[in-house]
Amino acid sequence: MSEQLSKQISDNAGKLAIVGDRELVIGYRLIGIDDTFIVDSGEASKKIQELYSSGEFGLIIASDSVRSSLPITFLSSIEESIEPLVLFMPSQKENKEEESIAALAKRVLGIKIEVS
């Protein structure tokens, strides 16, 4: 890996972006995260794809509601990616069942946790 590419990856490894509904984004803005984007379902897919392909972020946190607006091929791609890592957070207004810790660990870390 070239020195310039290595430096670019390390410079961006700590950058964080938050995308989603107001309830999720406002909390991160209040603690000082600059790259926060409140989007509706129509803008969500475009914004996630833009941030993902920009190469500027090491971690992108998005509302779980954003997941359903993403094209299935792109969703598959980001679920397998670790650079940047994309995490979906449930919002308080959603009444969906939360992802189990075992499912989250398998999706994010690639490890299977046995529940006895």
C-alpha cells in the first residue's frame, strides 16, 4: 500500500458521520459531532451512498429506518464492509424488534455467538 493511501486511511479512520431521522441526529449534534445529516426517506439512500463512497469516514451511523430505503445490492455491499463501517441504530419512534446482540456481532464483527 502506498504511503499516501495509508495516510489517507489513517486520517479518515476516526471520522464519524450520522445520518437519519431527527431523533437520532440531534443527540449526536448535542455532543459535538459535526458531520450530522437529518434526512427523510427520499434523501436517505442518496446521502448514505454519497458518504460511503466519499472515502472521508471510518464510521457511518444511520437510523434503522434508512436501511429500508437502500437498494438491496448496496445494502449487501455495506453490510460486508469494514472501511467504512456502517451501523444502523434503531430510533425511539420505531416499534420494530431490536436486532439481537448475537445477530449484531455476526453482522458487524463476523463472529457467531452461541446462546445457551
